[in-house]
Amino acid sequence: MVTRPASGPDTAPAASWLDGYAARASRGDLFGDADRPVAQVWRKVAAGLSAATDGDPAALQDATARHAADLGLAFRLTGDEDERAWPLGAMPLIVGAQEWAQVERGLIQRAELMEAIAADIYGEQKLVADGHLPAAVVAGSPFFARRMIGRTPQGSGGAGGRFLHVYAADLARGPRGQWRVLQDRVRVAGGIGYALENRLAMSRAIGNLLADAHARRLSEFFSRMVEGMAAACRRENPRIALMTPGHFNQTYAEQAHIARYLGLPLVEGRDLTVLDEKLYVGTIAGPKRVDAVWRWIDTTALDPLSFDAKSQLGVPGLFDAWAGGGVEMVNWPGVEVLESAAFAAFMPRLCRTLLGEAPILPNVATWWCGQAVESSTVAARLEELALLPAFGQPVDGLESRNPVAGSSLDAKRRAALIDALWRRPMDYCGQEIVHLSTTPAIIDGQVVPRPFTVRAFVARTADGGWTVMPGGFARLSSGTALPTSLMGDGDLSADLWVVDEKAAAPHLGSRVAGEPAISRGGGILASQAADNLFWFGRYNERAEAMVRVVRALLANPGDSDGNIDHAEGEGGSALPRLAALLVEGGTIDAATAKLPLAAICARALTETRLPGGIAALMRRRQQVGMTLRERLARDFWRIVSRPMPSIKVDRPQSMLSSARWLTEHFSALAGLISENMVRSAAWRFLEIGQRLERAQGICRTARALTQEGDVIALGLLLDLCDSQIIYRSRYLTRPSANAVRDLVLLDPDNPRALVFQVAQIVTHLSALPSAREDNIPEPPLRAARALLGELQAALAPDMTPERLEAIEGQLLALSDAISLRYFLQLDNEDAERRTTLL
């Protein structure tokens, strides 16, 4: 149990946390090993954390979790459909500057070694020819890109290019305080965004404690990393894009966050096109040149014409673009061959051969079983070693990529694994089992030791050198299992602080570019991003409209337990028409419309199978929103990602409360859109989607509720269009058909009127860039202006149901024209889903 601080003016409250902890920590603990200055920092930090929560570790952990959630931090494990809350530990890892200096030197040496090996593998191949590296270690890897042989980065201005711009390493700290490399990461720097997110969340949670501890800041590292990427390009003010596999990827949230922080366009393969061996991103203003791609996808997926023909993530012709110097790649394709465990077995020898020096950060001892002596050693010592796939792919007996301790195998599996090893020894590696250092962590309200690993990051600078992140992504293991690649179920992440004895000078920004030129606007808007913004607006507006209908049904004073076809009382005759609106909107089916009113509303609120079900629309809105995370403000995303309220389907009053909560939810989003979004093209496409959907909804609702001049139906129409108050202030009579038609359809000053929606669409389309050089309006704008002119010339009696149905058709045609002009062509699944909604 955590010892509560004793009372008294001289008591340091959190000292008791670490005093009690120190007695339980084993050898090799970060706090237990710390020299006096660093130990004092630990105590100071713990005291500050305790003071913020009155000495309650559980309260501290809860507060940190809330700040992480406010930042929108999330992740997925393999097999997860939905994102999980980011598990950020409240206690940082603290490493002194002197200890970290040794780690920095080792990381830079390791990055240089990786660069030299990649240059040899895809260049002269002397390492294999001279016998320093078995050919099977290279050629046997599924990540060896044979097409890249002889293709070397060209670099800026004709200078020699670089294979690596960003390098990461998983590090373990042993019981004696020694740091070692568990695994090299050269394909994707996964965790670099999480390291930044952890620091931002901790900064919010602990106030000035970072500065008081003299913890080094991370901002300079990221600035110098981007400068290094830009320096490799062959243009001034280059455009660098982060290429993502898409929002279904496990680390998409991380990718979106780091792209937003660095100001990089987040693009998918379908956003990009190769023209004349140069790479372009499709935008609403036409193709724009991309000078460098920070790739987060495998080499084999980059170009279906040159690698895997089945890849749907890549860009046809991209190979020719980078091979010809038309685009810089971060990192160079094919370098992931270096990540295999088989390579780790030869790193000490390669370091001495290529760099002429011993490794500063040694490997975890590894034996590649493709050699007779090594395979026999691993088989004989299996009880004390871990076994893992040599090339990062599952093999017989090892169903995952993660290491398996030989001592954990039963006799049957052990025999099967030994048999598989003898049949194909080159597929296996033996590895020393790592005993990890521990660090203080808050678990279930207690401060306890937890084993940890650190993913550290190194990046090229503008002068071709290296800079090391003064921190990293720390993973606290949930048990005694062997270290895995990033996060496992039950693991915690933590912020790593590198602390100096004195405060460092503040980072003053870019060392190369100086003060940037003044610029306005929202930057480039990729066609796919515009498409997603458009549909985000449509899903959001359709969901709000259907919630309003449900709310009107539930607020009706008639008998909610009976069939609405026979509902009595005020408004009863209009209820079937409201139910018909739900059917027409795809929110419920025709059979459901014949059920009692409460059952209709329950089904409408919870429906997920039909495309217009409110729960389905909210889910689709969130899925589309995930692709826009780098564009959405944190407050906006926090509202979007809130789950729907619990629906008690057997209680109409509870459902009415849920409908009202959802209405307030939509109003909060509308306020953020109106007040917080820059009036850029991105905002305009979101607005166009909302205005189009609202215009169609007004037409449908007016058709249903104005046919017979029913006073109750007309009153419902005013409610659904938020126009009841203005009608009462303007007219002293009960609702009449033409007066209501004029207000909700033709009044240009009513923000909920049909003509107002079309006028706004015309305004937004007029402000978008044109692809024509003759200044003639493009088809979407011409269609919108024609419809606006028609509405401006119309009178209330003209707005018959037939006329409204024709206007709906014009709005559908306008939507198609916008899609054809500005958006990418959809795949069949998305196209079918959206066509169904329309």
C-alpha cells in the first residue's frame, strides 16, 4: 500500500511515495540507480505530482487519463474494430543527462551503421562478397527489394542522398543499468507521435513541473527533423507529405496527430498521381507537386506496377518517380530488410567492419539458426533462450512475430518447434532473454515497480548529421511477458524525461529557414479530404434531422403505447407522416413504421443496419471524421468521438431526454464550425455538405407536412425547421400553408429556409478555386446559381409537392456535379453506401 504523507510543515508529501517504493524496488530500478542529483529530481517531481492531487496516486492517474482523452489520444490492438483510450501512466521516467549522453552516442553510431549497411546492400554488396554477411540473411528476407539494387538516393543539388532520414530503436535497460538495442526500426518510426502526445498530455496535467525539473523539450528535435527532410529535396519551400495506409491502420491516430503537429498534408495513395516522373497530390485546385514523402507503409505496397500488384495503398509509377529523383522518400524503399532479427546476429561484426569501432549500444545477444553451430547452440540452450522468426514473419511453431521463451513451452510444443527448426533453420533466431530495469509507476492507486522499454528516435538534420530526441516513447509492461513491438493489452505508456542540472536555453525555432513568409488560408486541400469533409457535413446534418423527427414524435401528447395510425389527441393525424419521413430517410423500414410510437422511436435511435439509422449515421460520421483528425480541432474531435447516450428503449421519456441531448450535441458542433474553423476551402466543403443535406431534408419535410394545409402538420414543420418563434412574431394567426411555405422555403433571411441553403452553397462554390482559365463558371456553380434564381423568383403557392420533388432532383444532380468536379472516384463499397443514403 502507498504510505500517506505524515502531517507537519516540513514534510515533503511525495517523498513517502518513493521512500516506501525504494524498499520494494529490485536492482536496476531507474529511481533506485539514480545518482544524488537525479534522485533529487525524482523526489521533486513526485512531490509536485502528489501536491496536485492531495497525495492520492489514483487521482493523479485519473487526471492524466482525462488529459490524454481531451487530446484525442487513442490506439488499436490487432483485431480491434474500435479505438481504445490511450493508456498513459501519470509518473514519468526520469533519466539524467550524463546517462542519456551515452545513449545518444550509441544511437547516432547505430544510425550511421544502418545507413552504411543499406548503402552496401543496394550498392556494391561487398559485405556478402567478402563473407561478413551471409547472402541468405539478405535474400531470405521478404523485405529485401531486389528492384532497388543499384537505385540510390540522389540527394539535393546532385549530392549523394541518404537511405535513412528517421531511425528508431527499441532499447532495454538491464539490471546493472546498461542500455542495449532490442530491435532496429527503419521502416516506420511508430511511436514518435505517441512520444509527442505523451509529452503534451503530461504538460497539461502537471503545469510547470517539467520546467522545474529542467526536462529537455522535444520541439527542437521535430523542427530539425523536418528541416532535414526539406534539405534533401530539390526545391525551395518543398511540400512534404505523410503517406498513410488509411484510417483503418492501427496507428492512424498517431499519424494524424504528428501530421497536424508538423503541418504536413496527410495523404493516402489514392490522393497521389505520378506525372512525368514527378509526384502530385490531387487537390480541389488541381494537382500540386509533392517533393518528399514520409512513408508509413511497406515498400511492397508503394507501387503496384513495380512491387505487389495487389496493393491498393500505393501509387502506380511511384518507383520511377523516386528512382529518377522526382521525389524524396523518407525512409528510402527497401531499408526495412535491416529490421530482421537475423541481421541483429551480425551487427557487432558489421559495426567493426564498416565503422572500425565496437558498438556503444550492444545488441541483445542473438543467434541466427541458418548456421550449423548457431542452430545447435539454440537447440541445446532453448530452455534459457527465446525463439523468434528470423525475418519478422510467422513460421512453423511461432504463430506471431513476438519472441517466445523456450522455458514456457510444454514438451509437445517444444518437440514440434525443434523439429521445425531442423527442417528450416534459416527461419529462426535464438535470443537472450532480457531482464528489464524497472521504474516507478502508478498502478491501481499504488506506486509500484514496472519493467519498461524505450523506443528512442534519431533524425537527419539539414547538414546531414543526426539529432536524437531528448526523450522517447516508454512502454511499461503489464507483466513478465517478453517485450513486444509497441503496446500490448494491459500495458501503459509513459513520458521519458531527460533532465539537466540547469535549465536549457529555450528553442527559438528553425535554424535554417528563419522567420517564415506571411501566409494565409488553410493550405492545400486534397480531393479526398474535401470529399470526406463534404460527407461529414452530410452525415451530421442527416442525423440531426432524423433526431428532430424522433423528438417531435416523442413530444407528441398522444398515446405513445398505441399504433400511431390510430393515435388520438392533438397532432395525432400528423404522426403517420412523421413516421413516413423516417422511412423515406432510411432511418426505419416500412414494417417498423406500423409499430407503436415508442417502438418506432427506439428503433430509429438505435438502428445500425439501415444507412439512415441515427446510430448508423453517427458511426459513419465518426469513421469519416477519423480521416480528418489532422484538420479537426481537439475540442471538435472530442465532441465528435463522444458515444451516443444510453437509450432506454422501453421508456419514452428517457428517449426524449436522449433526443434532446443529441440536439444539444449537434448545436455544440455547429457552434464550433461557425466560430472556430478558418474560412478555408475545408470549411466550405463541410458547409456545402451540410447545406445540401439540409436543403434536401427541407424539401422532403415540406412535401410531407404541407399537402393538406393541416394546421398541426404545419406547426410540426415550423418546429422541425426551427422557425416557430419567427412565425409567431411575424403572424398573429395560426399556421397557414402559404405563410409557412414562404418562411421555410423562400425567405432569404431565415437561416433554416431552403433558399438560404442554396444561397450559401452558391457563395461557397464561388469562393473555391477554378480549374478553368477562361473564368467561365464551372458546372456545379452554374447549377447552383440556376436553382437559386428559380427559388428567388418563386412564390409560396408555386411550391407544390411536385415542385419540391423536382427541386430535390436538382439538388441530387448538384451533389453529383460537385463530386465529379472536386472528388476522387470512390470504390464500389463507399459509392454504394453513399448512393443508398442519397
